[in-house]
Amino acid sequence: MQATLVPHIPEDAPFTPAQRAWLNGFIAGLYSYAPAPGAEAQKPLRVAVLYGSQTGTAEGLARKLMKELKAAGFEVALNSLEGYVPATLAAEAYALFIVSTYGEGEAPDPAQAFFQQLCIEHFPLLGNLNYAVLALGDSHYEHFCQFGKDLDAKLLGLGGTPILDRVECDVDVDAPFAQWKNNVAAKLREVAQQNLPEAPAAVVAEPIQAAPVAPPAHTRENPYFAALAEKRPLTHPSSSKLTVHLDFDIADSAIRYEAGDACGIVPENSPDLVDAALNLLPFTGEEMVDVPKAGSVSLREALLKHFAITRVTRNMVTQYADLARCKKLGALLAPEQQAELEAFLYGRDLIDLLKECPGAIQTPESLVKMLPRLMPRLYSISSSPAAHPGRVHTTVSIVRYHCYERDRGGVCSTQLSDRIEVGDRLPVYIQPNKKFRLPDDPDTPVIMIGPGTGIAPFRAFLHERRVRGARGRNWLFFGERSASTDFLYREELEGMVADGHLTKLDTAFSRDQEKKIYVQDLMHKNAQQFWAWLEDGASIYVCGDASRMAKDVDRTLHRIAQEQGGMSEEESKNYIHALKDEHRYHRDVY
């Protein structure tokens, strides 16, 4: 029997003994499946990993899954559902789907064409397909994980066989993704091991050259603590709301970004809100609790830094109702009471829940068990790395409202407004948005539609194009409440118009006249010129509210195609789909 040489990590490699032992075991495990010399190698099991992503989360998870399955010896084909031909599924034996839900239960933009084709009448059956679905969503919204549910139902209806039950993830995806990934890998290993090759030859260790260890990138799990260099209001003091411009110093970090990306900020809850919650509980706050990835911390620190306490979810109500034996809360959980439950959840936080049925929480562990993780907040970056080196800017609307006899506010926005000053440091990272990039050709005209803080990426685009010397025309539609109080970045924009860099600026201030005007109204008013720009190859970008504005803009775009292009309703749909396929229609909506 001929021995097979197996690499191992040398003693002087820059790893701890535990790391070195783990790596040696990992390498040995890989080599244990190597065929004996002269034997025919077993063809690895092929797995398709498919994702439908709106903001990049699904794509990031799909890439992690691909890497781990490849390391385990599988042949993995990674694809976005954008441009993926559904009929290709007929040739796949195993497919893993990671998909988000967008808007009111819809498929994310890149996956819409795929799902529409999948749903056509008489679509071929997929009787040979074995699949699993990981659905991403936000339980705050009515149609939680709806696209994942719809995709699962459609694949099942076409004859596909689920290898696992569908898993639905709330905004804190780490734990459910890890569990789903492990379960998927176990199922695939069962299949792969049904026809294992003969026992491998004996193995002998052989030293290998250790690769240099790359410094860790700044991520959500490993953010950079950036100093706040500037904070200034963009709205007038008399405005009914406050929007601020924030400038973070990242010069000494490994952070890199592109215009169109988002800045993630890891927030903390209000200390006053934490204290108010503790006053309703039989704890001092000094009790120690275990927090995933953070270890053992005091209950007060857990509530301050690790758990969401400013909203109530269905899962929280379910667990609290069981602990409190509360008939009122239990009744809301009945399927026919969905509308009443949503009305109850709206605007409420942990304090409201504790007051609803007092005395239910008897141990700190039972409290943290029912709380969702406190998640980072993403803000579109409003700076250009070329024009603002070493800095990252964000444009943040401060959320405040009065509900159930208490003043309330957004977790991160009120922290930025009330508790963070220039010089303070905040944990930040970059969330890439590869679907929201300027055209490769600098001569391409761009049309940007961004009311409110939706203007943020377009400020970045305009500065980027100026520094890069792009000669393409720029047209911006901006909307807000009033020109006198809410015209964000007014001096900058008017200066760009004056020097010709911003070719056309159309503003819709809804409350400055008797009849409200919105950006979609100005699009239609300028329909002829809008169409001419499209005919010249312009790319369209939309940023802002998904529930109303983005839908109104999309409807207006179809209307312009029908009226100016002489198209039928069906032809306009095909035209807009073509714009998306050609990467000329981009949306960053939330």
C-alpha cells in the first residue's frame, strides 16, 4: 500500500496550539477522503446555491455557504437568481435557496423575473430536484418571509422534494443560518456517503509552508470604532423633523467602500429606557446573563448593548403570554386575530409588554431568552471615497414620535442625535451594495430619484462623478416637506447646478402649495425629456421609501413608457424588465 503525504501546519507557524490542532485536523479530514493511488476518484456531489438578495444579506450568506460546502468536498455552483433561467433547475439534483422578502411580501428586485417565469402556466415539473429554502425577513412587517414561503410552495407544487423544512429568519440571521447550514451539510453528506470509495491508503504527515495571516476586515462582528468628526443639522430649527449630516473619520482603519454602499452603525439602547424597564422587573441589573458571542455580562449591559427592547414581536408576545398565563395576549395569537395582533404590536416596546401583565418575568434568563438581538442600522453613504478620502458620511433622519402616553424614538437615530458628540467613537462597518453602482461608462447619463434621506447616495454619486471627470449628464429629483426648512444639501446642489455639474434639478416640496406634489408628479410633468434621456441610454436610480414612493415611481415609469414610447401596458412591463436586465434601473429602497 502506497502512503499518501498529508500536509500539516509546522510548529513555528503563527497560530496558537489550539488553532494549529484544529487546522491539522481539518486538513487530515479533507485528505481522508482522497482516493487510493490508482483508484478512480469519486465525482463530488454537485449542489446549486442560489440567492435572491435586495441589500446583500442573502448574497453574503450564500457565499459563506458556498465556501463551507466546497471545503467539505462538494462541487458548488453559486448563482444569483438575477438572470438565472428557471428551466435550469430541471438539470439540478440539489439546490439551496437563500432569499429575502422585499416590500409587501414580494420577491427582491433581482429575483422577480425568475419567480415570474417559475409561475407561468405549464412550467415543467421538477421531479428530480431536492431543495431547501432559507427565508430572510423582518417580523416587524406584515408579510414576514413571504417570498421564501411562496418560493417553497411553488417548488413543492412543481414536484420538488424538500430535504429540510423551510427555515424563516428574522433580522438576527446568524444563529438560524448556522443551524440551517449545518443541517443542510449533514443531509448532503448522507447522500454523498451512500457511494463512498474504498478505504484510503495510510497517510503520513508532511510539513507545508504556512500562508501569512491576513488582518481581519471590519465587519458587523468586528466593526471599527470611528471618531465622529462632524455633526450638523441639515434641516431648519423650525422644521417639524430633524435630519443630520454625520462625518466619521476612518483614515486609520481598513475600511474601504464605494459610492452606493451603506454604513452600518452598531447602536446602543437608551440608558433611560433600560432603567425604566429594570424598574418594572425584580432585578438590580447586576445579575449576570450569557449573551451569544459576548459571553457573560450584567443584565443591564445586555439590555443596553445586546438586545432589542424598543419593539415587540409576535415571538415575544408568544413567550410572554405563556409565562404570564395572560388570556388577553394569548387570544391575540389566534390565527384569525392577525390584524388585532399587528395593531397591538405597532408602536409598543418592552416596557408596554411588562405593564400589560406584570410579574411574569421571574429570572433574568427568561427575559433575555425572549428578546431579539439588537441589530445594526444601515444608512446609505452620502460621501465619495474619491472626494472625501479617509471619511464616510451618512445622512440620518431622527425618528421621534409619541405613542401610548410616552415619547419614543429610533434606537440609533436618537443615540446619534442626543448621546453622541464630535470626538466620540462609534462601531461602524461597510455593507456593500453591488447592485447600486454608477455606470462603468462615465459618459452615461444618470437620473437619480431620492426624496428625503434618499438623497444620500446621490450626493455621493455627484461628488464621485465630479472627481472622476465623468462627462455624463446628471438629473436629480428631490422631494421633502418644505423648501424653507427641509431642503437637504441645498447650497451644494444649487452650486452644482450653477457650475453645470448637475444638469437638471427638480424639487417637489409637498407642503409648499395647496395640492401636494411628489417626485413622481415631476417625473410625469417632465415625461418627454425623461423619455429622451432614457432613449439616450440613461440609467435610473431610486432610493428611499419602499412602501409608497418606490411603487409610485415605478408606476410612473411604466406610464411614461406607455405615453412617450407608444407602448401597451404589457410592452411597458417588458421595457422596464429590459432596463433591469441591462442594469439601467437600480433601486435601493427600504
